Amino acid sequence: MQISKTEKKVTVGKLKLTEMLATNGRSKKQAQKAMNDVLSAIIDVLAKGSDLNIIGLGKFKVTHQPLTMAVILKMAKIENCR
């Protein structure tokens, strides 16, 4: 994946990031395992209620936001379909 120096924001999904890792001498399977291990470690820390700061990568923390009316209506619609 070529990223120009002028791009301010680049968004990639898990699959694309795994493919990028696989180009550095790793097989796609090895890259996928590494990606899953890193994500599992992040999720484990967050699930315990802690914040996580990975120097050079970023900060992760769980936030709770009140439900919006749109979400409430969507949930009610799904519940009524059951």
C-alpha cells in the first residue's frame, strides 16, 4: 500500500493491515496470527477496565456514551421483529 506524504488520514481494516504485515518476510498466516495476538492483548487490557498507551502507536480506552434516540428506535424495531 502506497501512502503519499500529503495524506492526513489513512484508514485500513484488519485484513489490509494483515496483508501489509505479510509483505515484510512473513507469510499471510503468520501475519494474521500476529495481528490477532496484538488485538487480543489490547482487548484483554481494555476488558479489565484499564486504559492502554502503546508508545508510538496510540492510546486506547473504553468510553461509555449515552444511547441516541436513533439507536433506541433501531433496537426497538429489531426487538419487535422477533
